[in-house]
Amino acid sequence: YLQKELGQFPLFQFWGPGANIVSSQWIADASMLTDDKYDPTLTLIYLPHLDYCLQKFGQDFSKISKDLNEIDAVVEKLVNFYSKKGASVILLSEYGITNVHQPIHLNRVLRQHDLLGIRVERGLELLDAGASKAFAVADHQVAHIYINDVSVTNKVRNIIEQVPGVELVLDREAQAQYHINHERAGDLVVMADEKSWFTYYFWMDDAVAPDYARVVDIHKKPGYDPVEMFMTSKARAAYKLLRKKAGLRYVMDVIPLDATLIKGSHGRLEKNSSFHPVLITDEIYKDSIKATEVYDVIWKHLML
């Protein structure tokens, strides 16, 4: 039904160098169509648009003002639509994005200390997690370090604590204090300082970087890669598309390997409350709530 009315979901405008307002607009339109057709009791709508510009440019309003106006128009339309239907509207953000300028390559650090396993295929390097004594899975300003050889645990911790830009290293006991000691959490959980973030990069020479490094491939990369929002050049991308249209073999390898392009990130324990997530509603609540209390807020709205 939704594809018939709106066309196929614009996946390549949802993530990657082509990400733009079209995907958020499609989601908003789909939500309103679904409400008209099924009248659900609760609708959760995810609008990803600001995730792109803020990670690419940080809080540089000379570069993100257009994006702010675009998402503002989409949100205004949604709020008016649901308000006219008598719905209780909640505006909720997942996180605040702060300015960063220093990427940290934890896997390269582990490799330099002979702790990372590397496999070479067709002349290119791949991270071999099973053969590693320790490896890192990066996600914005947090990284999980998994240690296969317990004898190097203290060594790994000492190494990571000395890395410039690392603010916090949590072992299992310390993780419990922050309620993140999940069975699948890393043996060590690492948090960056306010100006840094973690990459998944593990190669020392771009010439032998894995083939997936230069493409949008979130499932192959051993960690999050926000650089997928950039491209090396529009001319190169156009050439690749021409090969596709001509029926020739092609690989859309247009993603740069320059992590310094990223200017915004999130995930750390941010002391400045102005960068905390926001919850906006017509109902009166205390000035701040815990993330787990959002569940109760939603239920109270359903009871109105």
C-alpha cells in the first residue's frame, strides 16, 4: 500500500553520501497515510535528517541551516496532522551531537602492539577477530574492546588508557556502576573525550584497506563509519553510475578514508545539559527525567 502511494522507500537517501530530507519526508508521509488507514493507538516516527548534517559539519549553522529548516517543515506538518486528530504529541530526540575534531583509531593502536589479527585476501587486509588477542568495535564516542586472550587484559587496558582522546576505560566491574554490564558488552568499554570519536580503521596503509572501506557497507565493517556520508568526488560517482547504466561491472567505491571529515559525534556522558536529548510535550513534567522514564511518559499520554 505504501509503495503504491509513495513509491519505494528511498534507501540511498536514507544513508550514504546521498542522504537528504527525502527519506524523512517519505517516513512522515507513510506515517500519516498509515494513520488515516488504520487509526493506530500509538505511532512511533523516526526522522533521521539531522543525523546527517550534524555529524558531517557539527554545529556550523552556516552549513546546516537549510537542513534545520527542512526538518522543521516536516515536523510542523506532522504535529498539525496529529493534533487535529486529537492525538497527544511527543517530540523526543535520541541524543545531542557535539563538535569533534579528533578521530581515534583503536584497532590501529592494538595492531601496533601485536594484539590485532589481520588476514590478507586478494592483496587487501581484513580484520580477523578470531585470531586477535584483542579488537575494538567502535560506535561514535564509545567502543567495546573484546579480549580473546585474558592474559593481555591489563596490557590492553594500560595501552588504551594512554591513547590521547580516551577519557574513560571501564572493566566489567566499572561497567556495572553505569548499568551497561551486558553479557555481550566488551571486556572493556571505552569512552572518548568531548572532542574525539572512535573509528573502526585497522589498516596502516590505505593501499591495502579492505574493499568495503570505500563503499557504503554497514554490515561488513567492524564498527560504525560516519564517513559513508561523504564521497571522494561527484565525477567519480557519475562515472560509476554510467558503468551501471551501460550494464558494465562496477563497484561504487566513492567513500573517502579521511576520518577528519567528521565534525560531530555523540555517545559519551555529556556534562553540558544543553547537549542532552530533549523531550517536548504539552503535559507538565519535571525539568529532567531519566531515559528509562520515557516509557512511563508515553504510557501516561496513552491514558489521556
